[in-house]
Amino acid sequence: MATFRWRWAALCATLVACHPQPAHAHWLDDPRYPDWAQRGRIIYLDHTMANERDLAIVERLKAQGATPFIHAFTPHWPDDVAVVARLEKAGIPLDVRVEGSLFFEDDHIDRFAFIHGRFLPGGWWYNHAWRTNFDWWRVFPESIRATTRRRNGDEKLGYAGHHVTVRREGSPLAPEHRSARAKQIAWLLAGIDPLPDVPMRPYENQHAKDPKVPYPMLGHYAGLWYDNPGSAPSYDVASRAAWEKHFKEKFGIAIPDPAAHPDPAVRREWARFWADAWADYYLWRQGLQNELLKKRGKPFCHTAGNFSFIAQPHGAAEFWFARRGCVDMFGPSEYVPEWCRGRFHFLIKAAMAASHGRPAGKFYPNDMQIAESLALCATNTYRPDQADFLAANLDLWANAQPGGRIALLFHVEHNLLESHTVDLQSLVDQITDLGFPYEVVTEDDLGAELVKQFPLLIVSQTDLTEDEVARVSRYLAAGGQLLLIGDCLIEGPRHYDLNAPPAWAPRRTVASALAGKGQGHPVLAVRAPFPTVLLGNTIEMFATPCFRLDPPDPHLLLNILHQPKGGLNLASLINYSGGEKKNVAVRVPPNAESLHAGWISRDGGGGMLRVANERLAIPELRYGCTIVFGNGRAAVERIVQRNAERFPLKPLPPDFKWVSATRYGGWHGRQIPPDSVPEDRVICQHRLGATDRGGYLFLDVLAPKAATVGEAAKLEFRVLETRYDHVEYWQLILEDVATGERTAVPISLPTDNPHGDGGKLAGTTLSAAWTPKKPGTFQAYLAYRVTRIHHDGEPFLGPESVAAGYSGNTPANLFLKSQPLPKRPIEDRLRGVAIQVRP
């Protein structure tokens, strides 16, 4: 740990006014991006019908300056040429999300149900499906060669084991796939029906007046949807040739199965390779679609995301695609709430940060989530009668900029390889429970410019490259403060010749590299988990004065935005508690006392507010409200008055049912409370997954801080939850930080679960005893092997657990010569577990 100096005078000298500075590099103005696609202007309208009432609402929203997208989940409408013409004349885009069709993210080639039930005569149910999908193989027979392959040679089934649907993905590297996809895109956007003699089935579109009408309707697409963007590796012939060439160039030798290579650098490169392959494919498809739409004179907006159970908390490939510019509007639309209690503010902020400020949000909402989206200037899905509040206040939300003063780093590339999304969510919960607003930045934002808005940068459990450390150093030199939480190291070489690998070198910490770099401004490095009280003291020292809930309330969120047009500051509150809150107080920075303030709410109510003693209070908070600060009283009064007239505060009906977001999933209750850990032990809250692994493992690890040569030291592993189907071959590895010498200690699985069945692991506690042989400092690692049936195929589960772990049901997978595949090896650093061994 580095030496740190606390200089109050220097700290106070760096504090800037509460007014947010102009947008920093994190919020780029994209020259492609027209006014209609600004944050705070796009309104997704769900459950919109092709009737006079709904169309009139949509046209009114358009006239107010909003950008209403009609979000029809299935192609039930519009199937009438007159309706399409009316919408087109009004300039209203259609985002008809058709699963299993042209714009579905993973380019699966067939989606069909194989249930035998009473859905339709004959027992078959075609779910969200179109004729081209049923006949894909007949129309594009070359695509059979381009089907994505799993490691065992099977076709990649996106929803393996799902009782309704099966998906077949196409390989992003196969030329046959791109050729077939280009033909289909051109046909549909030109309104050409490739199967004119195949009638539309009534259960595909019950409202269709003409079986052929939906195909020309697709020519009016404006919203192009990538749902659960695919990042699966493929072992087809074209893919194999591409990645074998790539790895030979990077590592000097041929690697037949990089996913199972013992060197972690090879496996990390495997994840990067496939993330880039899919990103390049999406960019190609985006460019092709945009050119065709441009010729037709249509606006466009590529949407993506959908963090459903397929993605889980490790689904960081979606952020990678956003960073690469593959999408214009980002989910996460179906993120599983047990990781975030149903509070999506962190994921939305991370999504906007990854895309440099493009719209992002949570779809399929309730009133609470609409309040959350308004507070963040995020996109959302509204029913037609829910969107009036946003449309009435476009001058407040359109292209609003972030206004918080605390920046949390979400390192997109690091999370692609080793996702700490759940760790960061926990840290955000600590910050917001203290009543502070926060913002999210990515590695692209690091540098001196960051200090103009953020006096405090927090980096938690994240490794940085040498270049990123240099940019953090420039941030410090410009007057910034840095809080490093947990184990943050400098990344080593990514590629090297495996025939002559570089000599082992001790790993350097980010803290040691930055010691003394900040011209008197502190760099503070602390253990993880960092106690909430100490975190609050640190923020008070580094990032105040700022807006803050006072007193803090763990069921409320405060978010700050700046509206450049009019020079307004917006302090929005979100109520997750499931009930009303009275007299909610907000502390404001000293120079905000000279501003005029008023509050407005979609839930109803509004009025002018009085700032006194650096505080103001909202008399009644339902799901959410926004406090508007401005220099001119008349301007603020106009905003308050128009909202109070249109959205008066009405009494709640006696049977009103509140929505809340207060609980995590069951894994959260299995945690070891950090304050229960004895003084002589350390806890590692291990919440780790990665995109290439197709799963995650949540553990609490208890380890001794110190041990003695010749005496056994016990480590315990409480399994909270896993998404792997099997987690086997558990080992504790102790590495001498001075020499790199390693010792492996087996960790036994329960006798009734020798193969590490994931469903049985949750709630169990495993242990290992290590007897050190020499003194020093030893970093702990956890090694294991996993099978994710979704990615890898069925494991071998005979009487003996063997390393070559696949059944013989599948023949040779094109290049491994019928040899069984080894299971996927994983090695995780147990961050913060460095045991000091005494003689």
C-alpha cells in the first residue's frame, strides 16, 4: 500500500462550484446522431394499437417535439397500408421487434416450439416466427455450413433446454452467413417476399388482411433491434481458420482449443477475439442496413441490449458492442432483478457510459421504473397514456448531461474478461445508501479532462493497463482525487511467444505506480469490502460540497443532471420503498442557495421550494420527482405551473398497490456479514463471471491474514450461487509474490455432489487446509473447471470424474480428431487474499 497524505487545504482548493462543467469526453456528440435521437426525447410506446385513439396520441407526442417509437413486440400491426402511410407522413418510426426474424441479435436461423400441447390444432406453437425462418434452409442452403458450432461440434443452441424455443445462431466469421444475411436484409427492406407461394399462417399475424403485407411493412423499419447480442464462439470451418491464424500470430504456436488452454492469457485473448468478431459482424450489418435505409430516406436507430437470464451479471459483451459503436440505443431491457433489487440505475449509467452518452434505459416498466428513467434521462417503454409528462418537459430532459461529482469506473474491457458487475452494484448501493449521487465513466474517459466534473474517481477491483495508469496520473496532476478499493493491479503482457514465455515478474499495484503523482492530492487505497461509514467519510473529504440526501435513506436515490439549454440543474429523486415519503430533505451546495428551485412530478404535484441553511424539502414523494434549479425565478415558476396544471396531485385510491425494489435474490442472504469476520481473518467477496465462460460463481472466502511455517492454515469457501452446470476439480493455489512459485491444495467437493452439480452447490461451504513450507507473502487463487451445457455440451458424468469430460455421443468436431474435449479451466485471483507467512 502506498503512503498517502491528507491535505485539507489543498483538497478544499480543488473544489469547484456545484454547477456541472460542460460535458466531458464521456458524452460525445455523434455527428450521425440527429436531434430526434437525443437522450430524453425518444419515447418508446408499447401496447400501441392501430386505432384512431392511439394514433392520435402518437401524432400529438410527435407535434410536441418528442420522438415516439411504436414498439410492437410481434407483427400484429401495422398491417394496413393506410396506417403505415399515416405514420410515415408524420415521421414516426416503427420499432417492430420481431423475434426470429431479420433483426434479431444472434442471427439464429430458426425459432420454433417443440412442445406438444393444446396451443393450436396439431399441438405445434410457432412463437414470434415468420415464414422466412421456417424456410431458411431451403432459401439459403449454404447457411448450413455457417451455423455456429459449440466446442463439441453440435450446433449452438441459444436456449438449450428451454421448453419452448430453440435458436440456431450463425457464425459471424462465415462468409456464407454474411452472404445469406445480406440477401435477406435487401429483400425485406425492399419489400420483396422471397416466398410468395407460402401463405401467412393465421397464428403468425391474427390481424393480417393480406399474407404478403407484413413483408413490405418491414421496409418501413426504423428501429433495428439486437436482442441479447450474441458473443458465442464458433467452431465451424471458417471460424477455425480465422482464429487459428490469429492465435498463431499472437502466441507463436498452433492452439487447437484456446478455450481449454492452461495459460490464462490465451483464454483471455479467446474472449477478446470473439467479442471483436461479433462486434465487427454487427458493424457490418449495421452499415449494410443503414445504407439501404438511407436510400429509402428513412431515419434509423439501432437498439440493443436485453440482459435477460442468458446474459446474467457477467454479460459484459453487450457493453463491449456499445463501446464499439454497434448500437445507437442500449438496453438493458430484461436484466434479472435479483442482482440489483430491480433498481437499474447503475446498469443504465454503465450502458450510457459505454456508448459515450447515447440513449439507454429499462424497457417493460412499472411506474417506479418510469420514475427511475426520468431521473436518469434514460429511455423507457410507455403505454400511450403514460408519456405525457416526458413530452411536456422535453426542454428539461432532451440531451441533459450528467451532473454528479463522484465518478465510478466501469472498465468495459476488464469486465468483458472478468466481470465485477455485481461488486460494482454493491459499491453503488453503498454510495447511494449514503445519500450521494454518482456517475459512471469508462476507461475511454480517463485523463486530465475528467477532473473538470469529477473531483473523485473510484476504481474498485479493477486492473488497468500501463497506458490507463498514465492517464489516471494525468487526472491526479490536474487536481483529481483517487479512491482505490480492493485489489487493483497493472495488467501484464497480453501476448507472448509460448515457446519462449517471458520470465515471471512480481505484479505491480496501481497504488504503488501512482504514489506521489498527485501534487499533494491524495490517492487512497483500501481493502474491499470498504465499510460504508469510512466510504462516507472519504466522499465527504474528497467530493463535497455537493448535492446529497440529508438524512440518507437507503430506499431513495438522488441523481443530478445538467440541462445546458437554459442553464438548469435537475435533482431527481426515486422512491424504491413501495410507499409514500414525506418531507424528503436534500442538502444543496452553498452557491445553490442563490438559485430558484421548484419541484415537479409525473405522479402529480409540484410547487416552488425555499432553500434555507443549504437544505430544501419535498413535501410528498411518491415514485419520483425532479427539483429544477435555475437563475431566473420566472422560468422555474413557468415549469412548475405547467406541470401542476397538467399533473395535479390526486388522492391515491384505497386499494392502490405500490411497486417496490428492496430485495435481492436468495444468494444475498447467504453472504457472510463483513462485520462478523474475526480480526485475524479477511473476507473475499468473490462475485465473478466472464462472457466467454457462459456463467459465474459467487463465493465468500474466509482466509487468515497470517500463517506460520509448518502449521495448517484453513480457508473456507461459502458458495452463494453459480450459473455453471458443473464446477469440478477445485484447487486452492498459493503463489509466492516474490518468486512466482506455486503450491496447489485440493478442495474437496461434498460426497453427495462429486461432480459439482451447480444446482446443489449453492449454500454449501467447502474448505482447504494449507501448510506453508517457507515464509513470505502468498497470493491466493481459486482454480476449477466448469461445464456450461449451453456452451459446451453434456459433460461425462460416469462413476469417475475425469479431465477429458465429454460424452462420446458426438463425432469428431471437424478438427479435434474425435478426441474428447477437456473441460473449461478457470483460475480466479482471490482479490485481497494475500497471506503473510511467518517463520
